[in-house]
Amino acid sequence: MAPGSMPANATEVYQEGLRLPPLRLYEAGRPNEALHAILGRNVRIPETTLGDLRAQLAATHVGVSRLRALFERHGRATLRGYTDELLDRAEAITRARIAEIPDGAYEFEDYLDNDGIELDRLIPIRVTVSVSGSDLRVDFTGSSPQVRGPLNSDRSAALSAVHFVVRALAGGDAPRNGGVFRPLTVELPLGTVVNPRPPAPVNARTMTMKRIADTLLGALVQAIPARIPAAPCGLERIFIFGGVDPGGRRFVCAELDTGGSGGSARADGIDVIRTDIANVMNVPAEALELNYPLRVHRNALRPDSAGAGRRRGGLGHVNETEVLRGPVHLTVFEERHRTRPWGLFGGRPGASSRAEVHRADGRVEVIPTNSIYVLETGDRVVCDGSAGGGGYGDPYEREPGLVVADVLDRKLSLDTARADYGVVIQGSEVDDAATEALRAEVGAERGPITWTYDRGELGRS
């Protein structure tokens, strides 16, 4: 339906690509020519898609040969014994970590901006995390019914987001295998946004997976507050450009972006970094400009986007890209336009995202998160900022010297330093007397911090 197979306005899975049952790609070492022809006829850039499949096949051959070599060297019984031991060890370590969490049921709810079709309603994801000894139960009852747009998360995707959180709880010394998940029970109610009925569209499930991770961590704050950071940006900004070059060949490319991570009890958040379930690199501006009719005008940190706190969040990102030769089809996936990454224990939420299409004739169209556009020559996509991470702890307890350093690095404006941190700066130095007086005055007006989460416009709780 759209270049890149991720149409933001899809309402059925049939609009997202070709669905095939299990078929032999190769048989007796020879390609299934009919299947290769079907695939090639149903994608915009067949040489790329078929090349990717062949690369995956080559990687599989390498894996098979190396596994076979291990069996030949050590024998089946030895390798099976090691495998069982590694699985059991991962389970034991994970159970020990879970047993450190106080028994109880911990609830939390977070939101997606919309479903790509109905743009004016938030999509709730609700979770109850129950701990009993060394067993962990995760229940998504109360989450939104499945939605019309493509932000539904199929069961396997939702499970992978849960598995990320459990793997993080297990710690770095637990072997990386399925034994980690043996203590886990997951309830994903059928017909909901985390486990939809067919033929629900699912191509934007990455956004939902990230919010699932946020929601799980938000629940665990109540159980192990010192171990859980404030919310990260909670988005994977994806721009998919598609068009035809002067030679008549189709092109499709993706520009990937993200925001800041959340501050924690130990450290500030990290600027512009992928967190939780996402682990892809950005596309260098030089590669985009060399291969596609695009020009990158800005790539920069977004000042004042980090949630204030004793340990601030990480900064979001600013990007501006121009179309040099249109028309170009653009699909946009974003999040946190209508909500903000929550701060913890007095920390402020990170700034929400914002983006626009600037037309060559001067018109400006606000991007409402997940959308589709046709761009002409001279049009620009102006991402005036992805979300920053939430802050952790009282901003008035942050060392003034760190606030000054952020101002000198242009991560923070003088006005924000004064308004959010109560730090008065003269030149490049802290005015100690004025800072102490301002913090005392504002702190007295605010009163003690009695809330855990700060969601900005959605309130504190």
C-alpha cells in the first residue's frame, strides 16, 4: 500500500504486504523459482528484497556449519548437557533476582498518541505485574481493545517487549537464553491492542512495543524504585521515503531517529540513544544525500528537551530534511506528541515530540504522529524535536555546577536553568546567593514532593 510496507493509515493486514504460508525457498540446494518470481513481482525493489533473503540464507549456512563443527568436536551428549546447564543457570539467576522484589501486585498505565486513523484519542496500555516468591506474572487486562490503525502489536511482538524487561531484571551475569523466561507468565487478552484478532494491521507495532516496555517499568517503580529510571523518549521516529529516480528506477529508504533516555538514581539520561527494544543505528546524512534525492539541513541535539531532575533526562534530537526531486511518498511514524515521558520522584517529564512538513510555497502542516504525505521538490520535513527523557529526583537538588555546564554546552537555556532548576547564572558562574534564595522561595511554594510520577499535562500521581 505504501513504499516500505508500513502504511500509517492501514486498517487491515492485507494492506501491509504479501502474506505467504510456510513454503520452501530452496529445495535440494536449488531456488524455488516460482516462489522467487512471486516475491519479485510483489515488491518495489526486487533486487534488494531477494538480496536480503539470500544474505539471510548465507548467514544460516554459516550458523549450521559452526553448530555442526561443535557437535563433531564435543559430541551430542556433551553439548546437550551444556545446553541444559546454561538454561538451568539462567533460570536460577532470574528467580533469585525476582525473589528480591517485594511480593505484591503493581499496576501502571501509559498511552499511545493515537492509532493513525482516529488522531484525537489516546490508546491506553495497562499492566499488572504480580510478584510471588520467584514467580512473575504480567497481565495486560484493561488495555485498549484492538484499534483500527496499524499500532496493534501481535502476540510475539508484545512478548518480546515483556522479555526485554525480564532480561533486564535478570542482570548481566545471567546467560542469554530462554531459561530467563521460565519464571514468567504473561496474559495478553485476545482482541486487545497487545494481541489483536486478524485481520488487524500491525506494521507500526514497534511503537506499541516501546510503550509496553515503558508501562512495565512504570509498574516496577513501585516495587524497586531505586533500580528503575524515569521514562525514556518512548519512540522510534521512522521516516520512509519512496519515489522514482530519473532513470525510472524505484527507491525506498528509511531515516531513523530517536530521543533521550531517562535519568536514574545514579546518572543523567543519555542524549539521543535508542533504548529498550530498539537497537538500530541512524543513517548517516552522507549516505542519504549520496543515494537519494534528499538533503539534510540539520542534525542536532534539542536544547531544553530533557526532563529536569537531580539527574536530568537525555536530550532529544532535531532534524530537517529537504526533498530535492519530487514527488516523494513519505510515511511518518512517531510518538509522544500528545504525552510526555514521565519523570520520577520530583523529576519533570521530558519534552514532547513535534514535527512539521514545510511546503516550498510556505504552507506548514503539523505532523500529528503517524501520517502519510506526498512531498514535492523543495518541501522539507522539519522535526523540531524528538522527546527527551524524564528527570529523576528534585531538580532543586541538582548541583548548580552541572546546570552551568549544560548551559555552556547549549543543552540548557538560561531561562530554563532558572525556571526548572532555580539556578541563577551570571556570565558563566553561579550566583550562589540568588540561587539559594530562589530555590528556597520556589521550594516553599511547591511544598514537599508527595508524588511518584510526573506526566506533565496529564498530571502527577
